[in-house]
Amino acid sequence: GAGVSQSPRYKVAKRGQDVALRCDPISGHVSLFWYQQALGQGPEFLTYFQNEAQLDKSGLPSDRFFAERPEGSVSTLKIQRTQQEDSAVYLCASSLVSALNTEAFFGQGTRLTVV
Amino acid sequence: AQSVSQHNHHVILSEAASLELGCNYSYGGTVNLFWYVQYPGQHLQLLLKYFSGDPLVKGIKGFEAEFIKSKFSFNLRKPSVQWSDTAEYFCAVNTGGFKTIFGAGTRLFVKA
């Protein structure tokens, strides 16, 4: 596709459920980022992949959060035993190379609501 | 901890008014600076960026930003806004790692 695609667009989960959020980056993009955006806030960094290698996961808020990108393209963000504070928009972004001065392209996000 | 502060959460302007959105960051070293925009119903997209060189950066759609190192600021400006500039604007800072830190955003509403 032409841009970064995320699915589902909306997800409602009961507290305690596990969820999996998918990101399809732009084809050929080396770098992939996950961000969490709470209501009224800016995006907060969660984790970074360079191809299949997860080089930075310092932003993951707890061990309930897990991300993978096994073949260096599609990525999945998994949240186990969801809590209400996990409610947010989860954004994925990709960029062509790993250099920091390259533009990151964002998807439209997955809005997660935990009830 | 590094942080980004956007002074105005909501701004309302009439068409043709001038715009300046404030952004300050807290980090004493070398920074890469960005402004992103999110139009209603759309994804975040890059407006402009600064890495080095001329501190006055030109972006798309007539926007510009000025990096003032002594003030730790990277304010966004546009001489004359249009109704189509209604959006949310985010300032962001990267200090050399993989993490980019975003401000809380400023919602701009331009009255036609």
C-alpha cells in the first residue's frame, strides 16, 4: 500500500483480555516505531525496530507490553491482561532508513478502549 | 528527563491572521527538531524539520520555524493562516537516540 496501515482501527477490550495490534509499514522501510498517545497528549515512544531487531524498548510501560517484527516487515504490538490505563491510540510509524534525520511516516493508529 | 513544552493547547484565529506556536525543549546537547501536523481524520505528517545549518527552516504549506539555541525554542510560524490549516500541531525533539519526544500538541482552529 501507499502508506502505513494499522489494524484494527478500533478495539474494545474487557479488562484482563489480551489484545494484538498490527502494523504494516511502507514496503522496504527499515525502521519501525510504536507510540502510545493518551487523550489530550502527544505520542509517547514505546519501542523501535531496525528490520527485525528490536533496538530500543525503553518506552514499554510494563512487561505486559510486547512487540515483535519477526521478518522485518509487519509488526505486532501485544498487550496482555489489559488495564484501563492502557486505553489510548497506538501509533505505528516507519522510515526508509535508520538514520535519525529521515522522515517517519505514521499510520492512522489503533484506538484501544479498555472497559 | 528530556521534555517538550508547547505553550498553547488551543488557538483560535481568523483567516489571514498570523500564527506563532511556541515550543520549548529541555536538553542541553545537540537536538534534531520537528513539527508534525495532524489534520482532522488524518494521520500525523511531517511539516518541517531541523538538523543543522540555517536555523530558519522552511516547510510545506508556507510554514516556517526558527531554532533559537539560547532559548531552547523552535517556534512555528505562518504569516497568513487559511481555514485549511485547522489541525493539531505537535513539536518533537530527538536527542540522538531512537526515541523522539513529542509535546502535548496545539489545536488550531481557523475561522473562515
